[in-house]
Amino acid sequence: MKVLDVLITLFNSQHTAREKTVSHKTRHERARFLRQFFRDLQRKAGFRTPPDPRNLGQKHVHAMVQVWQREQLAPATIQTYLSFLRGLASWLDKPGFVRGPAHYGLSLEEYERHEYAQRDKGWAAQGVDVEAKLAEVAVFDARVAASLRLMHTLALRRKESVMFRPYEHVMPFEQTGLPMDKCKADEYVWVKGKGGRVRWVALETPEQRSAVALARSLVTSRDAHMGHPAHSLERNLRRLDYALEKFGITRRQAGVTGHGLRHGNLNDFYESQSGSASPVRGGGPVPADVDRAARLAVAERAGHSRMRASGAYIGAVLPRQPST
């Protein structure tokens, strides 16, 4: 583990394939996975002691893939784990050490990523009462519960919700710079997402305005964010993740994650824009132009530049009715 810590210190900020650094989130997740991977070799895969990372062999990777199969991890998770191991191999100057998923006995269904959502990943779809669960979390940590409510009502990512400043990031429409034909509400939320991409989310519903009001009631100053002011971003994110796990919001326990709040919001939003339930919620085909406009609206709310990105939340395009 000491060797692994040295490798993480030296190389974890680097992108595996490109000459650039990776995000704080990727560094955190990769470091956490690698430490857990070597612990699990002993705890779950039956090895007497974890190997020195420099002596990692194919038998170790094979054994852990079998563990992931038993645990029925999602294909996207398995792909991410193998990618993290490729990163470790590159740090050790062992390109090609980690093979393709099929080499480790994974079937296509166990490692193929799906561009389109195959099921509704929202909390309600898995029988989780959102309001009741947020009330439980609020007793434990009101700030975390308020951040989760922002994810639920504004489709924010977890990092976006923790970094949200409920006074500074809410502006009247006139200050957004959006054209007048885009005006849907008196106030808009400013969100800086992945890659520095900025988006505006209209405060259209009472639930959205209430979520912002709750957030404002909890911060200590007009320029404060939703995380605990004395803690780093990393620690605040860990606190949010801990709260979710403490109250059973994990894929293993409830079939959903915190990110499911964003999925639920975007599926609701598609329905409000199209007049029909989303494909992953069993909705039928809608006129092509209506579907296209609704998907574009979903992609914009989610902070994506391409309309097709909406499919990762609401599902594939169904056989269409003629345009109206």
C-alpha cells in the first residue's frame, strides 16, 4: 500500500492517454478504487496478502473480475474499473497489461456500455420515497439534504449541488444574456458544469423555488456555497456520499444512487415538454418534432451540448409518428 500511495502521489493527476491533467473527481475516484482493489484482493478474492503493485499479475485481475461478476456490477462500472487499472499499468510502464473485457471471461452484456438508458434510474422508479428519504437525511445533515434537493429539482450533478451558491448563482432573467424568446421564468440558476460549460436553469416551479429558499436559509453568508464552509470540496463530497450510503441510497441496497435524482428530474422534464412519458418509463412514440424539441430541452438542462446525450437519461428514440 505504501508503493501504491507513492504511485498515486506521482501520477494520479495525469490523464491515462493524453497530455493533460484529470479532474478532481477522477483523481478521487481512481485513488479510492485502486486502494480498495488491493484490499479486496485479500478480502474478497482469497489472496493471502495484497501484492506489491509492481508485481500485479493477470491472475489478480482475473480474480477481481470474477468478484465483480458475482456482485453483478453494471457494465459501465466494470469498464471504469478496467480503465483505472490501465492507468495504474501505464504508471508502471506496462502498456497493454490490462486486456479487453472478453479476455477476462466477461460476456458482451457484462461489459458493453449502452449509449441509451435501458431503465429509469430515478429514485421513485425503484420504490424510494424521495421526500421521506430527504427528510431522514435532513435530520442527519441539513446541508447535505438541501444539496440533494437541488439535484432533485434542478437536475444538478453532486459536485454542482455542493458548489452551488444560493444567492450569487440565482439571477433575474435580464442578467442571463439569453434572448427574450427563451424567457420561461423571472429568475434563473447559473450552473458551471463539466468542462467549464455554463448553463441556465429556469426557476419555473414552486418546488424549484422552495429548494433555493431552503438552501439560502442554511448558508452563512451571501457568497457561501452549500458545502460546509470549514471543509474542502473533497471533504464535502465525501460527506454527501457518506450520507447516501448511511441511508441506504446505493445501487446494491436500493438499486439507485444519488445521481438518480438527476435522472428522475430529467425524465419528469421530458414528460412536461413532450406530453408523454419518456421511453424508459414506458411512454409511446410522439411526433418527431415534439420529441426532438423535448430531447434538446433535456440535454440543455443537463448541461450537454448534443441532443443525443439526452438518451442517456430518458432512453432511445422510439419509432416516430409523423411531425405535426
